[in-house]
Amino acid sequence: MSFYTITSIVLTIAVLIGYLNCRFIKMQPTVAITMGSLILSFVLILIGELGFHGLEYSVREMLRQIPFHDLLINGMLSFLLFSGALRIDINHLKKQKWEITVLALGGTIASTILIGYLTFYLLPLFDIHIKLIYCLMFGALISPTDPISVLATFKELDVPKKLAVIVEGESLFNDGVGIVIFITLYQLVTNGHAITFHETSLLFLRQAVGGIVFGGMLGLAAYWLMKPIDDHKIEILITLTIVTGGYTLARFLGISGPLAMVVAGIFIGNRGRNFSMSAKTVKSLDNFWELVEEILNTILFLLIGLELLAINISSYQIIAALIAIPVVLLVRAIVVTTPMSIFKIWNKYPNGVIRILIWGGLRGGLALALALSLPQGYHHDLIISMTYAVVAFAIVVQGITIKPLVRKNKYTLRD
């Protein structure tokens, strides 16, 4: 089956589910698409159990031909992060800079360590043994949050911009931080480096600082290229070049492409938007990247649901998955409540903000893509099972219930 055929089938199914949801069900689109693809996966599994393996086998083979990790990490992610960063208002970001910095950097590091150690000590109680380094890898890949459905809910219910900026800013930066931590741990294991604080710190700093500096350079280059012209088509193509060529060059240099895309997007979305673009270009650029983001998210969340067919499930993996869900939620509560309670000493926050930040910390395709990148022999199946359980629970359960939670706290969330 050709790549074009696979893409056509995936996009057709995603659009069909999206249309039925828009026409009849009216759930948040990403939640509806994920639930629809999960239901489809369960139906195919059931049909296979009844002895009709043809259709299930065909879909499994199609999924095996889709390199989910490469598709997201080396393709979709750069577009999604840049598009999200393009919408960030630097003035709002500055007002919430300490909350975002602590949650995205300190929170992701703390979450990685806490989840890693909790799983390391809890899993052996059920006769599931896994080395600490792999538990920390699981902590790194599951810690970044994905706010797509949460932000859509915020927009629908007119939640204050201040809260939306914290959620989106945290997510954009902790994606990059989480990937840097994961890559650092992965390189230490696969390259046979000594796992020391010095070695880990050097790898982390090279990825993180290098990505941020390079992203600023990309944004500045785009700004100077767009400043002397007024052609929205060329200016959109320049941003596309930044995302594709810039991300590829970051990977070649061994620095964080995701962080580079976030910084470049914020730079162009603020400095570029205000000083080098006409009103027509701004509108065209926003419409273009909104459409790109919608298409990629539609495909991504459909694939997340269908990936259930690609997982080999065993009893010990189910136990590990059931342990992972409450562990991740508990750690999320700790890393959000602790700093936000301290910030309350100097700033006034309504109680509902902390609850929404905790429950709105959904996990998405990034976690699954990183888990799928682990080769066999690295507790591949176990980590994928735990990751998939957390992601599915987050998108379906948290994704559905975040709207009532926000509505319930709406009147306590005033600026």
C-alpha cells in the first residue's frame, strides 16, 4: 500500500468522524476523533476475535507502514509547535513568565524524577521489574502536556487570557524540555556514556540552550527577510522554510529543534507581526497556520486511537498501565500545587486555577511517539502500554470532563 493511499484513508476516516461529531455529537473535535478511532479499534479487535481477521490484519499492516515516531517527531511536531508559538502574545507571556518557567522547566524535571522513581518502586510490588533509567525515560516522555482540547474549551467558555497563556506557554516549552531530557537519557544509555550529573548536565545544556539560541537566530533571520517585502505568499513560504529547514538544521547540529521552533514562532508572531507584516499578511499567515494545525491534529489524534491495534497487550502490561495512570496524575498534582501555592504568597490566584492546571495537563501524541522510538530490548512493549493508557485516559476522560470543570469554576477565574 503506497504512502499516498494510506494518507488518503487516514484523512478520509478522520474527516468523516470530525463531520459526524460536528453535525450530531458536538464534542471537542480532538476528543471526538480519538474516541471514534478507539471505538473503531475495539470493533476491529472484536471482529478479529470472532474469526474474521482480514480487516483487522489489513489495518494493522497499514499502521505498521506508518512511521508514527518519525511522522510526529521529525514532521508534525515542528509545524504544531511553531503554529502554537505564533499565537503567543509576548506581553501576556512576560506577565506569567515565572509561572511558565517553573512549570515548564522545574515541573518537567521534577515530574520526570518523581514518575521515574515511583514506577521503579511500585512495579516490583506486582512482579514487574524494570531498571531505573527506563523508568526515568518513561517519566521524561510522559511529563510534557498537550493543551489542544483544553485551550479549545477555554476559547469556547471565554476563560481569561492569563490562564490560557499559562497552559499554552507551559505546554510549548515543556514539550521541548521533555524531549531534551528523554534524548539525554537515551543517548547516555545507547552511547555507553557514564550516567553522571556532569555528563547529563552537558548534554542537557547543549540541547536546551543551543535550541533556544538557534530559535532566536531563525526568528531574527525571518524578520529581516520579511521586513523589506509585502507579499503574503512569499512571507508564508519564509515561515514554512523556517519550520522545515530550520528544524532539520537543528537536528543536524545536535540541538533541540522543538525549543528552536517555539522561540522562532514567538519571535515572528510578535516582532515580525508588529513590525514587518501588513494587515493582509497577518490575516493570511494566521489562516494558513490555523489550517495546517487543524489538519495535522486531525490526523494525529486519529492515529493515536488506531495505535491500539499495534500494541501487544499482556496481563502484566495491563497492571503496569493501571499503575501508571494514578502515578502520573499524582505527580501532576504535586508539581502544579507546590509552585502555585508558593506563587500565591506574592500573587492572587483563585482556587479553581490550580484544579484546572492539574486536570488540564493532558498527554498527547508526543508521549506516544517517544515511547514508540524505543527499540526492542528497552522495555519497549511495557513502556508503550503505560504511555498509551495515560494518553488515552487523558484525552478521553480528562478531555471530556475538563469542560464541566472549567464551567463550574468560570466565575472564580476572573482577571
